[in-house]
Amino acid sequence: MYTQALNTAETDDRGLEEAGRAAQFQARIDAEERIEPNDWMPAAYRKTLTRQISQHAHSEIVGMLPEGNWITRAPTLRRKAALLAKVQDECGHGLYLYAAAETLGTSREELVDAMLAGKAKYSSIFNYPTLTWADIGTIGWLVDGAAIMNQIPLCRCSYGPYARAMIRVCKEESFHQRQGYEIMLTLCRGSDEQKAMAQDALNRWWWPVLMMFGPPDATSQHSDTSTKWKIKRFSNDELRQKFVDATVPQAQYLGLAIPDPGMTQDAEGHWRYSEIDWTEFKQVLAGNGPCNRDRLAARRRSHDEGAWVREAAASYAAKRAQRQTAQAAE
Amino acid sequence: MLVANIQVAETPLVLYALRRADDALILGHRLSEWCGHAPMLEEDMALSNIALDLIGQARELYTYAAKAEGKDNDEDKLAYLRDVRQYRNLLLVEQPNGDFAQTLVRQFFYSAFADLYWRAMMASRDPTLAAIAAKSEKESAYHLRHASEWIIRLGDGTGESHARVQAAIDHLWAFTGEMFAVDDGERALIHAGIAIDPGSLRGRWLTTLSDVISEATLTLPQNDWMQQGGRSGRHSEHLGHLLSELQSMQRTFPGQTW
């Protein structure tokens, strides 16, 4: 940068070359071709995707905590096994997504370090606490439901490794969503106490779940370029509306009330929800949600307490490689 | 509301199935405590996997125990409505996770036994137990391989990991004798070809241990004093806390469907 004045001509050439590549790149995107790790891509595309995929991976990993909170207390052995398998699936998604992010040139360690340092974000929904068993049903039904709404279009994302990861992730998420809904159904067909537990969970999770789709279109920062690059195919508000329209009949079937007395159905059948409290969203995003500190502290504790194990594994692998080399030399 | 403990008519066969079911559930529960907190994501996956296998074994064994008892108990009543004194698991499996080394040593001691045990039980004259054994044997073989690899890595890793895993071996050693103990009821089942004599597995169990421990540059303790009591419900203080968590929903909201 500081030597700009000395090699103007070269920069111009490079600029031209770059512009040509960018046009070619955009033409491939427009033709719905997949971009693969070794293909040329604009630095901003790489950066946007690294940010998005790693945030997604962090969300899967931090998301293990609120649900993991109930593994040891699940009410039956069948529920215990299903919940443990679900949280394990999320870990698998995290691993899979870190691997997809690594294809863009940043290592998992660097990505995780950024999260632990509080520099990288994860989905704010996981900064809310799971207080009762009904929260486990509600997370499956609504949080995974919202995630699917967001992720189905990502199966066609222009970046190949991410799109392929999303296909697998979506399959498992839709299984989780049905499992969550089935927990809710069981509660709603149960005792008054169980039904009240289900309603209370819906009351607490409804608005935070709507916020999962991100800020309203009018204020969203990333949408324009992400749309052009076919990373994002629907706007935040479009996806949010789709989710609400799909969810209201499900709540009605359960006999639960959506905690939005102002909600009305318009002439086209869309359920129009009331104004979302974006102040709360911003507060949680800024680190002031009910569990932000606990979640980060839990991840940091596991990381720190596990350091000696990772060091031991690395040291053993190095010793073994050395021995094998020595053996081969004999 | 207080929920009374169920009563179980512990015939030798019911008790036999219950003891193995309790081993699997309590160890599976302990491993599930790691989920989301392991030293690396790969181990969150692996420990959850092993926990799932064990909880699956427990469910089959409880269901069989309930069937053998022939009353209206089922897997959930057996798991959620018996108190500490009614639990029949080995003291080894209820020991707290401690650090990663302690968890893996506990797993190693148990899996090295379970692998041999389930393989031998495939020849049981009881077809249900033989079928459970056939499935559990495959799972246990993987659990043993996973634990053995970690014992070697930790033992031959860094000075710190070596010290931690050796401390875990020294600490947990006294809980291993119980695996080979047999009472009169079990002796009758062994005689009938339904159960196998665990004492006959001890030699091979020790060989597995010695091979792995020596490759890991570790040593087995010399002391031979063994703690016992789990099989008859005389547990360590740790089990009560585990059960109060495990059973909290069923105890708080009795008789409901979940």
C-alpha cells in the first residue's frame, strides 16, 4: 500500500486482470455454477463466506449447551437417547461446517479462537436459557424450524462445500424439528401442568425465534452483495414471514396461543405479526442476553481444561511419526 | 408430591439383568455429562456415541428385567423410580468423570471387561441375553479400542498427561475387583448356562490391560485391596447425586407421559 506511487503501471495491469476475473466469476454465479475451493474468487466473497460458515459452525457448537443442559435430566430413557443423539448431530454439523470453512483458507483453530475471544458471533438464540423440559421441545420445533427455513435455500448456495454441507445438515435438522414437535404434542396432550409448561416455553421463545432471521430488510448490512453472489436467495423478512405462516397452524394444532395478541391473517392468508422489539435483539447481540457470558465461559472452560489433552495427542503423534521415520531409515 | 420407589421382585435372573442394565445406564449417563464439554469436538462425538450405545444396552436389559419379573414395571420405572439402595451397578461406573484421563481409565477398565464378557455371553442359553450380547459385543469392541488408543496417547504423550493418567489408574484400580465377583444367585445362573463365570475372564482382562498399559509407558498398581458393594446397593456417595439429577423429572411430575 505504501509503495503505491512506485508501481502504478503494474497495479493498473493487475486491476484490469482482476476486473476480468471478477466478471468471469460473476458470470459463473449467474449461470448457477458452483464455486469450488481451488477456483478463483474475490477476496470479499471469501471473507463473507468464511464469516458466515464459521458463524454457522460456532452456532452449532454453542447450541449444544442449552440442549445439553437437559441430557442428564430427560424424563424417559427414550427421550434421553434422542436428545443425546440430537446434540451429537449438532456437534457433527459443527465439525462439518468448520471443515467447509477451512476450504476457504482459515484453520479451525483460528476460527475457534476468534469465537472464544468474543470476536466472532454465533446465533443469538442460544443466549437464552432452557428452564424446563418444554424448552427442549420448543427448541426442536421452533429454533430448528427457523434454522431449516434459513438453510434450505443455502443448499443452493454458490459455494460448493457449503451447499453440500447444508444438504446433509437440513436432512438432520428436519428430523430434529419433527422430534421437537412430537415432544410438544405429547406435552399438549398431557396434564394441565404439562400444557402450561408448553405454553410458557412458547411464550419465552417466540420473539427470540423471530429475531433469528436477522434485522428487517431495510436495515440489513450484508444482503446486497450476498444476494448478488447467490449466497443468500431470500431476504430476512421474506424468510421470517414464511416461517410465521408455517408455524401458526402448527401452534393451533397443538392448542397453544402465539404470544402476539395483535397478530392477524391478511387477505392472502399471511399471518401479520406485531412489531419486533429490536432493542432486545441488539442487547443480546451486544453480549447482554441472559446467557451470553455463561455460554462463552462454558466454551472457554472446555477449551482451557482440554488443552493438556490436545497437547498430549499432538506430542504422541509427533513421537510416533519420529519413531516411524527412524524405523524406515533402519 | 412424593413418589414412592417401586419394589422389584429380584429373582436371580431379574437381578442379573438389572445389574448389567444399571452398569450400562450409569456409565452412559456419566459419559453423557461430557456432551458439549469435551477437550475436542471429536471427543464430544465419540463419548456421546459410547453413551448412546450404553443407554441402548441399558434399555434392552431393563426391558428384559421387567419382562422376567412379570409385574407392571418397565424400563423407565426401573431407571427412574429406584433409589440408591436399589441400584445394582458396579462402583466403578458411578465414579465421577474427573478429568479426561479419569473418564478414559474408567472406560478402559470397564470396556476391557465388557468386551470379553459380552463375547462370552453370546453363548448364553437365554436367547434374549445372547441377542443383547451379540449387539453389545460389537459396541464394546469399539469402546475398548477408543479407550485403549487414548490410554496410549495420554501415557506416552506429555509429562502432564502421563502423570494424570497414572493417577487415574491408581485411583480407580480398587474398583475393578467387583467386576469378577459372583454371589450365590449368579452361581446358579452360571451353572444353568444362562450366565458366564466372570472369574474366568480375569486372566485375559489382565493381559489386555498389561499390553496397553505397558505400551503407554504406565504401570498397574501393586495393591490388591478391592472395594465392593455396588451389586448389593452399598454405593459410594456419588451415586445419589447422579440419581437425583437423572430422576428429577419423574420424581417431580409423577405418573405423566413424556
